Amino acid sequence: MKIIDAAVIAESKFVKLFEVSYLDRKGHRRRWHVVSRDARPKCITGAQSRPDAAIIVPYHRRKNKLVVIKEYRVPIGDYQYGFPAGLLDPGEALAVTAGRELKEETGLDLVQIYRHSPAIFSSAGITDESIAMVFAEVEGSPSLHHNGDSEEIEVFLMDRQEVRDLLQRSDLFFGARAWLAMDAFARMGEAYLKD
């Protein structure tokens, strides 16, 4: 397999659609459509190691609860349960993004980052977008004061049993990475977040 080149098919302010030409394992030229947030897709630039966004898995230590958000998501036309998240600004450190997005979406303050993942890919069949999972301790009281006009969010502080109960609901929608993190928290508690 070898990438040959990429051409822009369509673009908007935040994403571009590329047609990527590549050679398959038998040497036949093929095309693949890729959505990217970058000027050129990562398969061309090789910039796979810097995440585009951060997903914050917030743990409120004083309350001994996981912070979960319910947010309206336009692509699914409904609410999704997950965690605060947002794009890294150019040159911005992951910790700065995590603190900024946490404050904007929940009103809570970042105390410390326990650990974070490397850049991981959301859906490599259609996009080169990558995220970093940031496991963090937070404090304060939830507030929606900093939400933008395009954000409709509810904030919940949930203990292990409440998270377990939430995950059992078949009438709700979850972000894939959030569901996995919530499931691990429900099974292992605070230890999952720190190890």
C-alpha cells in the first residue's frame, strides 16, 4: 500500500473532503475519500501524532463522581451522552485545551491531569481526525454560563452506580469513546482514571 496524492473535492470553514489516490497491495491505483480538518490530509503530511481535539474524562474527587455531559449533536439530530471535548488551537498545549474546554462546557476547573492517551483516531474509514483522551481531576460547581449559542449541554455528576444505570439504557445515545470510559469507571471506579 502506498499513498500517491490527494486532491480537495469540497471544503468548508472547518473541514475538507479529499480524494486520496493510492496503490493497493497488488499495485492497482485506487481512490478513497477522506474528511480532514487540516489543509492536507495526514496520510500526505505524516502529522498523525498531534491530536486535533481533546476529550476530557473529568473526575470530581471531592464529590467522588464522574462528570458526564448530555449534549445536542447536530449530526445525529439528538442528544448524546459523553464528556467535554474540543479542538486544540494552533500551537496550544493539550492541558490548556483540556482546561479551556472543561470550563466552557461544564463551568468546572481543571485541578490536575492524571494521564492522557496519544493521538487516537475516531473513525479511520472516513476521517483522519484524531483525539487525545485526557483523564483529569476537576473541582467547582457545574455552570453553563460559558456555553456558546451553538451548545446545548446538561452536566451530571454521577457515582459508579449512576453511570452503570445510565449505560443500561437502550433509549440513549453515547459517544463511542465516552461509553468505553464510562463502562470502565462503572467497573473499576477512580482507579481506572489514574492508572
